[in-house]
Amino acid sequence: MTPVELSRTVVHAVRRAVDAGELSVDVPSRVVVAPPGPGGCGNYATNVALQLARPAGQPPLRVAEVLQGYLSDAVGVVDVEITGPGFLNISLDPAAVSAGLGELVRRVLDEGLRYGHTDALAGRVFELRVPYEVRAEVLADALGRIVAAQGGRVDVLHREPVNLRPVPSPEDPAPLGLDAGRWALLHPAPHDRPRITADHLVQREANPLFRVRYAHARARALRRNARALGFAADDHTHRPAGVHTPLPADVHTPHPADTPGAHPLLTLLADYPRVLGTVASLPHPDGIGAPSRLSRYLLDLADTALPFFVTVLPRGDEKPTAAHRARLALAEAVGTVLAGGLTLLGIDAPDHL
């Protein structure tokens, strides 16, 4: 079960509670599920009970208790606990988790750079009124790309009252070049002062942009190296560019027990659509809908992926196995998400560094 599928399960639980007369609310079209925060438990958590409490006219804990009963008997769910003021913490059947994460890797590789794109904001238009200032322009452009990936549109205007006013750039970022300059303006939260310094150009681990792009380049290099060793994660090694062929059914996700570092990566990959949706839903300078959320996510994904990448290829006289193919599929999925995220920030993702 993927987060998207679990979100649908939660929505279905709300609908059942409404149909049974236990809740009187409008059923939401989608519900956010995410890894539990401090004090949480299980595989995923959701604050849907807190969101529905006011329209339902009931305390959040009561709403959570109602939904707990409907969620507990859902297919793939083994336990639902309530924590804090009304958070629902959901534990999934390990078999359902494994099957869902295996499908997740196939989905990422199949959808490519469009993974995480939805039509959730179809028909919606956001008006961003920005000052004539380079950082405000770059943030508005990035938000426009991310909102478009969710089916919406951003109209950028230069008039008062301004509703997107990040801390201005202290100097012209042009000497850093397009990619480093955009990263320098987008990576800090809008209320933080950006640094326009040459360390954004340094090709070392101390440079966050380098780590993200290096992780992407390593993922692409692993694919090339696997080809040289005579194996691949999928069946498109020799197909012409642009020809679409789904992944074969035997490409599977390695179990975390036999592939160190796989589970955190899979969790991050599954969280990518939620990150895009969070940024796109509130394109305002309050830090909630800021592109810096996407840049921080990409950095977290890159830092988690780099230690895993050393386990992907066979070593010494070791022959390629199904486990190597599965690890390679996961590495390629990571590279795809890194490329997609950088593209939405307007930053190039080179295959070679």
C-alpha cells in the first residue's frame, strides 16, 4: 500500500462514517498521510480528525475515535492508534507495505519526470503580486512550475498590495550562473537572508547543491556501469528514445532486511507527491508553500541515497542477481525524482559531474 492508496483508504473511512450518520461533514477529496512525527507510531499518520473536528462540531478526539473504527478493518491495515490531540497513527501489514513499495519503484520509473504530478489544482489560478526584485521573481517562477505540476496556474503580477515578498537578495546572483544562482535564492526559506557566495560553486560535499546533483549523476552512472556489466533494472536498455514500455513484473523492491538503506529511500520516494502538493497548495511567503521545502526534500533524498548507492553494483567476482537489479531499480527511481525536483526548481540535472 502506497501513501496515495492509504490516503484513498482514509477518505473512504470518512465517507463510511458520514454515510453511517456518525459524522456530518463534507468528505474531503484527498487526505494527507505522512511518516509519523515525534510521539507518533506506526507507518503513517494523518491529522484528518483535527481538520474535520470544527465542521463536524465534535472534539478532535471524538472524530478520531469514529474514524479509528472504520480504518481498523480496512484491507492492509493492522492497527490504528490515536496520539496527541487526535492524530491517527496507522500500522500496515508488512506484506502490503512491501507490495506497495515495489509498485512505487515501478511507478516512478514508468512515469519518469512526471511522477508526483497531479491534477489536484486543475482549474485553480493563484495570483502572485511581487516586487521588482530578483529573488521574488525567481520564487514566483519556481512556484509557477510546481503549481503547474499539480494542474494549476500562477499569474505573476507587479502591483500592490504585494503578497510574495521574500527577504531580498543582498546582491546580484548572476555571477554564480543560472543553476547556482537559483539554488542560492530558493534553498533558504523566504524569510531567511540568502547567501550569494562562491561556495555555491564548490564541487564538494559542503555544497548542498553539489550533493543533490552529484547524487543524481551517481544514479545515472550506476545505470551505465550496470549496462557494462551486462544487466539492467528494466527492459528499456536498448529501446529507442521516447518508446514507452512498462517495467516487467519481476522487477521488485528489495526488502529492507537484505538491502541496507532501502527503506528510508522508499519512504522518501513515496513522500515526494505530498511534498509537491504541500508547496503548491499554499504559494505564499509564510514558509509553508515555499520552494525551500522542495529543495530541502531533495537534499534529504540525496544524502540518504549516496550511502545506499555503494551497495547497488556487484563487487569483485560477484555475479549480478535479482537483488542487484532491484537495487538498481531503486537507484534509478531516486535519480528520476532528483531530476524531476531540480527541473521544477528551474535547475539543470546533469548526468555527468
